[in-house]
Amino acid sequence: MAGLRWTCDDLIRYRGHWFDTSSLNPMIERLLLAYPSSTIFAIGGHSVVVHISPSIVAKVAAKAGDGRLRNEQKMFELFHQSQCQHIVKCFFRGIDVSFLECLSQGTLHDRISMVFRTPRPVHHWMLQLSSAVAYVESLGYAHGDINPQNVLLDDNDGLKLIDFDHSLLIGDRLDVGYEPYVRQYRIGAKDEGGTFGVAGPTTEQYALGSMFWYMSRGTELYAELEGPDRVDRLIDDIFPEVNLEDPIDKIIDNCWHGRYGRVADLLKDVEGIMGSTRKEQKLVDGSDEVEKRRICEEYYNSVTRPQEDLAVDNMDTDN
């Protein structure tokens, strides 16, 4: 996946769809000017991703001081000692910017939508995504916005969970998401919490069930229905018939009906259909991460110096 490869001018021309130019974070342009080979890689709802090098991207708040990026940075601080390989790595955090590992193979949505489809490693994907969500749960948090756009693929066709802008404490109101990865509750429903309920194992496993459906079927749950019809079915807990003799379908059904007390319990079932309770492990090259952190810190320092210093800052971006 090549990404957008946009310049700052391209972003400004597109501002009518996304951002008011007057409030655009100057950090974006400074990163692009500091490193001539850098480009805008992607645009999110509240951020811009700048491609810095083959292994590093910078996620910049579209508006300076945006609390959603700060919320994600808080999560990355919690993940600092994590050995969970299925969560995107953050090498360095600064004001309004996070430097992350570059995952250039696109989103899960891109992968499943490929015209020339290759076999989907559904079992492995289920294990990887469940492991990431269970790890977040173990810290007392919910991701809060699990969907195919917030999962990226690495070079080995493995999944990594991204975008923790809306992560929240278990028990808080959940007001972010879109069907079929969340479902609304009727007014007056018991323990309705936010628009989509109370963040925790019930909401997280519901999202995972719909993700597993998408992985195994290749189309989203109720994609054939108009929006209001889809919403009504989900509110009323009406789901397609599944084969309960099939291990994947049984897990999907359990997720939709909230039968797991914890995402960790769901993970055990996923491990069971893999034929082993051993989680995937991967040796982490600590020295490589330390070097990337050093490089990212230099990137950050170069764009937070006075503007006149940028002309003399031509770092090697081949890493």
C-alpha cells in the first residue's frame, strides 16, 4: 500500500472535506518541509499521518492540542512495557505528535476487499486481534472503537490494532463507533450507559464477533441492508443464523450475545480452536527499538526548534 503520497498543498486543497486551513496544525507542514522525501500517508478523523521513513510514520493531531491524540498517548504510555506484538508500536511521543511503526500493507478492510483475494488466515487473525484486545482489557481499559479500519496488516499478513484515540476505562460510557461493530440501545434500556452502552467485555466482544464474521465471510454483517434496517436488527438482537457446530461460528454467536465474562475468556476459546493454548511469541529486537526512538526524538527536536533552524536539518531518513 503506497498511501496517499500527498503534499501539504494537497491536504489544503482537500480541506473542505476535512479541516479548516486556519486551524490546521503547523506541525504537519513543518514535518513535511524538514524532510523533503516525506509525504502525507493517510488522513484520519482527527489526525494526519506523515510518512517519515520506510519504518516510521508520524501521527499528528490535525488541530493543535487535540485531546484525542493525548488520550492515545496516555494509552501508549501504559503499553510501554508491553510485549504484545499485535498492538502498533509507538517509538516516541511529543506534543501533538506520536512516532509509530510504519505498517504499509493497509487496513483489514483493504485486505478483505482485494480484487485478487488470497486465502485469509482467519484463525490467526482471530488470535492476534483477541490477544491485543485482551491485553488492553488487562490494563482496565477498552479500545472502544474496534472496526476494520483500525486494524492494520504487517508484512507477514499479521494484524496489529491501532487508533487508541477513543480508548476509555472499563465502565465508562461508550459513545463512539459504527454498526455493525457497535449497537445502540433503546431509550430506557437497563444499564444503557452511552449511545452504545457501557464500555467493557460486552461491548468489546460484540465488536470482535462482528469482526470475526467479516474475516470469515468477507462481507460485513448485514451489509446488504439499508442503514436503518441494519440498526433496528442489531438493537433487537436479531442476527443471521450460524452453525453452532462450527468453532468459529460458535465464538461469533457467543460474542454477539455477550456470553464471555472477559475478553480473556474469549481468547481462551480462540486459542482452543488453534489447537494450542500457547500464545504466539516473537522476540523483540530491543536495540532496534532504542535506535528508532533516538531517530524519532531527533525528528521531533528538529521540527520544534525555531523555524530558521529547519533549513540546516537534513537528517538521513533511510531507516
